[in-house]
Amino acid sequence: MADPTDTAARDAPAAEPPTPRDAASLVLVRRDGPEPRVLMGQRGAGARFMPSKFVFPGGALDPSDAAAPCSRALAPDCLRRLALQSDPAIAQALALSAVRETWEEAGLPLGARDPAALTVAAPRGWRGFYARGLTPALDRLRFVFRAITPPTRPVRFDARFFLADAADVAGDPDDFSGAEEELSHLSWLTLAEARALDLPFITTVVLGEVEARLGASAAADHARPVPFFRHESGRSCIEALT
């Protein structure tokens, strides 16, 4: 511990908070039962960010995401909202990141059959996806939430959350055999079951937004603003991205 009488220690400027890394998560919703279910898994106990917490598949934006060919683009309104208070150049790459992370962490490809995919020179991280004869189905994604980790945390992300129907997964939604080991206990959970787990605060907030959208009409869902959760002047706030 620094000596409180040490002038150099007292006068040293406070460390700048780490810059948030762009990231994306995918909330897959399954509706083939009496209640909607979402896909979640548990992070490892040794993870630097949110150890042992249950989360949606997701992670940091990778340079390979911008290079992944895609013939099924995001809906224009989704693309527009992603660009608000953000770099428009990475909007589609963020959606691709959510698809890739779900493929890597759960082994579930949100993609459309396309014979041309087999001839694509896929970038690193995407080769297994395209080798299945699939291209990312970005037109099935909806941008529903954005959150920036508080500046007091040692690891920070600027995370965009997307919502998609599990019916658009190419293959068996219960087949996690292709998943990497970053998430354990992959499960389809009702919203009540999910809330009973050890969740990060922001995951609980996103679940509330998902529930509201699932209970809304198609028109109301489309018109609903995207909440943007962040911190300003030491206080948390939520802004509506319309």
C-alpha cells in the first residue's frame, strides 16, 4: 500500500479507465415448447471477465469478422441503429461476430444453405462454418440492446446484443458437439430458469428486454427503441436508440 504521506503518490493522476473493446452477443430464443427458452452457458471460473457467470454466447469483435462474406445482410433499420453513436463501418461486422461466437461457443450455426459457401476462402474462425455449406443469415438478427462495462472495471466491453429465433439455426439446436470449451453447461432455459442462475447484472437487464419483445406484437417490437446502457459522470443511464 502506498504511504499516504508520500507526495508523489498523493499527487499522481488517477489511472485512465481501459478503453472498451467492441463485442457482440446472440440471444437465441427457442419457441417449440410451452414457454420460450433462451440459450445460455457458464463461463469458466478462471475467466478474466465475469468468471463462473451464466451468459449468452458472445465475445469480442475479431478482425476476421469484417472479412467474412455474407449475401444475407442485416435489415436496414437494424444497420441504422447499430451505427448510432458508433462507427458505421463495424455495424455488419458486429452482427457477424455474434454469429461466429455462437458457432464457436455452442456449435450452432445461424446460417442459410448456399452451395457457393463451399468455394469461399473463409477467414480464420469461419472456415468450419462455410465448410458446412452455409453463409451467415444476418437478415434473421435483430439488434435489441447495447451496454458498455463501467469504467471502474479492469476489463471493459462495448457489447451489442442481438436476438434471433433458434428455428433459423441450421441443424439440431440440441447438438452442442461442435462447441469449444469456453462455455460449459450449455442449456435451453425458460426466462424464469435463467433468472435463477448466477447472472451478470446486465444479463438480467437484457433478459427483461427480451421478455418485453417476446410479449409484444410484431409492429410494437419493430418500433421499440434499443436501450443503450452506459455510465456518465459516475452515474449509470439508459438511452433509447431510435
